[in-house]
Amino acid sequence: MSCTQRERRAVGLDAHPDVFTAAILAGSDARAAQIVTVSASLPLSQLEDWFTQHTTPDDQIALEASGNSFDLQRRLVAIGRNAQVLESRRAGQITKAYCAHDKGDAIKIARIWLSGLAHVVWTPDETTQLRRDLLHRYRRAVTDDTRCRNRVRSFLSDRSVRLPAGTRLTRPYAQADILQLPRWKPEQCELLQGLFEDMNHAHARRTELRRTIARQVANDPALRILLRLFGVREILAFTVGAIVGDIRRFRTAKQLVAYIGLNPRVAESGTSAANGPLAHHGRKDLRSMLIEASHALLKYDNPLYRWGLRLKIRKGHNVAVAAVARKLTVAIWYLLNGMFTPLQEINTTLRVKIRKLAVALGLPALRQMGYTTSKDFQEKLSKQLLTSAA
């Protein structure tokens, strides 16, 4: 039997939070593969025992990306099994709409792997997974905070109360001034107090999570070095670390650009070829933050401003923003790979970033990290950035 026709064994795993279904297929390709065995609705606590008994280290185990896929993949690797997580979008395209059940899904996943058409998803390490969980919680906190603020503003707007410019609703004095307006009835004051309590709780949670993110950036040299880039502050630096993870899995900067989804769509047919808008695939969470940073970069003087402005005049604003975001992504790839020149001085922009990072941390957190004052933190962080070598 030739090497290309050698029989292979693939195990499809369809898992839920409490049970799993596994199907073992053997064959040279997806069509010829025969079902060896199928075990359905087993308790998830028996995962290691079942795979130790029914599979070998040479078997390929495939899971469709879902909520607990990465955790199960790590558990299987820990017992010496070769497990991969497949992209859920591609796997979801291959199904029978009239017949959906766990056994069929497990068999389908195994056949997808044997077909060779599966896209394998990188499994994040524990640190990256924790960062992703933290980032997800922070984004939810930002949404909750914004929603609560809008509820207060809507309540006031519906009653023709216009706030002075620059009013910060989270400040106690601003809330006191609003509650003291003579127009409110007792019931309205009670409603306002409830809205303020919800808003203060959401804002406190957002501030707490941002402090945790700032601490991660301040303590990690790989994230800290990203602050050198114009348009990158602690939230974007942390998002890069959480989404990208190990930069070594991207051999070139172009691969990182494609992973984020900042590469233009390519349309080729016959003798014609053209580049279109962004393909809108990849990591939307990181792409949106890079686009937001690019909008800011096109508003004030920086190394990318003049280049982006010339492109904006020729191609339009949206094209220029996407192009600046791509250049920013390429710079991130080089920095994370250690290919940069040491800083000669801390410019004004970087000094402001360091000061805002200190504010985000707060004095109690700075003291827990071993710094006496905010100035002490800023000076030591500046020195660390200056002494970073390629």
C-alpha cells in the first residue's frame, strides 16, 4: 500500500459541558473511511479513561471549536493524545440540515479531518487564555458601563434636562447636583438613584478590570514594548497579547495581517485582477481596535500621519485608515519578534502614555507592585524602555 493510500484513524469528538460523543473512523480518505466505533453521551469525567482505552498516540483526535474545546484539547494532550481543534465555520458548512445529532456530528468531524480540508485553530496557552477571558470580561464591562450612562442621559433627556458640557456622570458632585434639581418628584428621585447605583457599579467594575489589564502590561516586557508605537496604549497592547498570543506562530508580518483580517480582498478571474475592501474575516475584536487607533493616527502629527494623509487624498479616508492599520500591525510583528532599535529618549507622547498608565493603576496598586510613588513608577518604566535591546 502506498504512503498516500495508507489507512489512517481519526476520532471525531463532539462535546458538551457535561457529556461527550466520540466516533472512531479508519480509512485512507474521508469517503472510504469506515466507522470503527461510536460512543455517545458519556460523562465528561470519563474523557481521559475512554481515550486511553480506545485510542493510541498515533490517532488524530479532532474537535470542533466551541466553548470548552481548548480545555478538552489540553486534557487530551496531557494524556499523550494528538488532538486538534477545527474551525467551527468550516465544520458547520458540512452538515445535514434534516438530521442533526451528536453521533452524526462526531462522525462528520472525523471525516472532515480525513478530507484534509479542515482549518486547525491554534490552542492558546494558559496565560493567553487567561488574558482572553480578562479581555472578554473587560469588553462586557465597557458595554455595561456605556449602557448605564446612556440610560441616565435618556432619563434626563426625556425630561428636558440638558447637562452642561463636560459633565462627568460618574462624579459624586455631578450626581448630587442632578438629584437636587427642584423639578424631581420623590418617585423620580428614587428612579434616578437606582440608575446612578447601576452606573456606579458598572463603572467601578470597568475601572477594576482596566487596573488589572494595566498591571499585566506594566509587568510584561513583550506588552510593555508595544507602548513605543504611536496609537498604542495599554488596552490595545493587552489586546494584542491576548489575541495574538505566541508571535512565533506567524512566520511573516503578512500572516499576522491576514489573521487579523486587515488584508484586502483579492478578486481574480481570467486576465483581470483587482484588490477590493477588507475581507472582513479573522479577529474582529483586534481589527476594530487597530482601526480605531488608525483613525486617531490620522488626526495628529506622527510618523504615519503624512504617509496616511497622502494616501487619504488619493484613495479616500477608509482606504487610508485600513492601510495605516496594516502598517501598525507590521510594526507590532517586528516589535514582538525583538526586531527594533533601542530608544534614544522618551518623547512627549510616550511620557504621556506612561503617566496615564500610572493613573490607570492607581497608587495602591503601584505600591503593591513595589513602587513608592507614581513618579517612581514612571521613572523606572522609562528606564526599562530605554534599556530594552534588540
